[in-house]
Amino acid sequence: MKPPILSAHNLVKHFNAGGFGAGRKVVRAVDDVSFELAHGETLGVVGESGCGKSTTARLLVQLLTPDSGAVRYDGKVVGPEMPLKAFRSKVQMVFQDSFASLNPRMTMIDAVAFGPSVHGVPKAEARRKAQTLLERVGLDPARFGGRYAHELSGGQRQRVNIARALAFDP
């Protein structure tokens, strides 16, 4: 039997909310979250605002370091057993705030091509792939590739973010 493609084991993340000593306040953003996700399976995380959904996602993709617990990808612990660079080429995140997650100084074609080019894909090839991905998410590269984030609607920006995530074939 195959190991789960992605699993979280007892993830914990607390944040210091101010104060010192005994008066120190701690926000328990994520407290003992565990799950397993099989190949081809989809997981939806639902909850009220502030319950830790986004923090959990950031812990999964290692944008935040958990206080305790572990994330496994394909049976390997991310970090000690699977290098972060290899993991990030397999797993991508589409952020909630489509505007804040895009560089305002980059055109959309450059935003989609940026990740692959950082990971060694030649610039021309990365741009060709970016054009294909923009088409795949329903944005004509001739019309939208040269635009900046502020020139797009929220839905169009979110499609660009989906294209960026797909650029690594996660």
C-alpha cells in the first residue's frame, strides 16, 4: 500500500501576542493538527475566521516552521528526509489574497515564469510555459501576459496565482 501523498502529524504553532514573563499572551493558532491525504484525494478545510486554516496551510508548505509536529510528503519527513527545495517543487500554495501575493512590478507572464526560472529552467522556456499556463487558466497571454496585477480583476489575479502554482507540475 502506498504511503499518503501528504500528511501532517501533531502540528503545533503558537504566536507570542505581547507581554513579558507571566503576563505574556500566547495565541494558539494551530494546536495538534493531524491528517493524511491519499493520492488523488482532495481535502477541504473549513472553519470560522481566525481558527488557523491559513496558518495550517503555511505550516504544510513550510512557509512557517511548526513549534512541533512534522509534515510528510510521500512518506518522507520534509526537512530532514526531503530537502525543502525538492518539496516546494512538488507542492504549491494558492494564497487567499490574490493581489498581495503578486509582485506589483512584474507582468503576469513574468510572475508565472519566475518560479521555474529560479529553479533553473531557461528564461525563454519558462516564458513559453507561462503562456501555456495562462491559456490553461482561461487568460489569453496576448491580452493579459503584459499586464500588471493592478490591471486585473480579483478573479483574473487568482487565475494567475493558480497558473503560478501549476508551473511546477505539483
